[in-house]
Amino acid sequence: MVSHRQEERRHPAAPAVRRGRWRVVALAALAVTGGAVVVWLAQGIHGDTGVLAVTGTIEARQVDVSAKITGRIVELAVREGQTVTLGQLIARLDTETLAADVRRAEAALRTAEAQLADLRAGSRSQEIEQARANLRNTEATRVWTERELERTRALHGRELVALQEVERARQAHDVAVGNEAAARQRLDLVEAGPRPLEVDAARSRVEEATAALAMARARLDEARLSSPVNGLVLHKNVEAGETVNPGVSLVTLMNPADLWLRAYVPETDIGRVKIGQAARIAVDAFPGRRFEGAISEIGSEAEYTPRNVQTKKERVNLVFRIKIAVKNPDGVLKPGMPADAEITP
């Protein structure tokens, strides 16, 4: 019969941690704004090299191309997965109403400018002569109505005309007197020229019309949505024919040259990392290939490991969040790819 001690010698127990093996701790799924949605923590010492190993998911900065005005989409010029360049057309909104607003604003500006020009030019000799001629006509009419009123009164005194005729003559004379006064005032204004206050008011109207035109043209320009970055179309959120409101995202873009790996480093190892420290990144999609990277961000304060880590022991550990910028020269790395990184000392 084989003794218990003999059995142990024949089958020795495996070591708790084999030399050179990484100790990996999964940190679980974590929602991240602006990129991929899964981040993992892996830390350990790779053999005797002192390399710190972390695991996470590739992320990318996302940019939403949103409408600034309400309008109907008449053209959606991109598709998902398409590469776009800075300034490239993404979509166009209906411009019929906006173009009409521009035309009205242009007409209003022309009118305001013409009025200001007339005031600045002052009264022309033709205008002055016309005002004088009008005054002479009203004076003649007033003299005639005055004589007619006197004649009618004399006839009424001899009982040759009724009182109503006298009243009509008086009314005609009053009208003529008023017309003469208005003509004289008009001549005085024309001869004096425009007052400074009138010129200032006209200038203000031109400035207001200019601002209104600029606003109308800006709104017309906003009907054309272009790409703010060189990037890739991740999501197309609307279709042609839909009506969108301000702030609604039409498409979501990403910059494939601006990728990073986000991970968490335990408090005990945070002293081993610094900004600019080199890292080598591997992804499952390209076995055997390594991508260069460097630490671009280190959390300013410790935080507790997210509660969805698998073991209670790890959940109470303090960690620091880090961000590793990853070079993606040929654009093969995509958001959401699981990745391993070795941070060299």
C-alpha cells in the first residue's frame, strides 16, 4: 500500500504562481464616453524583466456631426465605414426658406443704403426748385380762394347766394391756407438739408440691415454640414428625407489616428509608470504584430476598482486609471478590439 507521503513525492503540487507567468485580474465591462465600451485591468510582472502588463480595449475619440438649425435632409452624402476628410460634405438640409430669407435681407439692405446715400448727398437743386414751385402754386390757390370767399360773402349780403355757398368757400380757403403752410415747411427743410440725427438714424438702419443679412447667410451656410475632422464614419443616425432639429446628430465620426488603450494600474504599481513611458500593444486580430504606444494620461487620484470585478478582494483595491496613446499608421486598429500592452520600465 502506497503511503500518503510517497504519493506526494510521485505527484508534487503545482506552484501557486509559476515564475514568468502574468498575474491577470479582469476588471469587467465599463462604459466609456467617446470610444469603445470595454476596459479590463491586467497587471503583473512579466518574468524578471520588470515589464508591467495591462489589458484593455482600443478606444477612439468620437465626433458627432449635428444640425444647428431645423430642416429636412435633402442629401446624406456618406455611408458607414466611409473615410472622410476635413471639410467634406456630410449632408445638406433644404434651403428654400433660408435662401428666401437671404434675398429679403439683401433687398432691405439696399433700401437702407439708398436712403442713407440720399441724406448724405443733401438736397439737389431740382428738389429745391420743385419745392419752390409747389409753394408758388399753393400761394396762388390760397389767394384765389381768399378772393372767392370775399365775393361769396358780398353776394350773400345782397341775398344773392345762400349761406351754404359762403360756408363752402370758407372751407376751400382753409384748405388752401393749410396747403400753403405745408409747402413752405417742405421748402424750408429741403433748403436746410438733412439733420445730423436723420443721418445717424439712417446709418443705424444700414447697420441693422447688414447684421440681418449676415445672420441670414450664416443660417443658409448651416444647411451644409461638413466633416470637422479627417476620420471614419462610425454610425449613420438618420436618413435622407427626415426632418432634424438643432443638436440632433446626423452621423458619428472617429479619427483612426487618435486611438488609445485605457486601463487601470494598482496603487502598488503606480510609481512605476509615468507620462511618455513606452508601451507595446498586441491585439488578437493581428497575432505576432506589435504596435507602438506611450502613456499619455495618468489619473490624478486613486479610485476603487469598479464593483463588477469578479472577486470581493479585488473590488476593494485602489487603482489609478491610465491612458496609452497607440500608433495606428495603417489604420488597421479599430475601436472595440481587445488589446494587451507591455509597459517597459
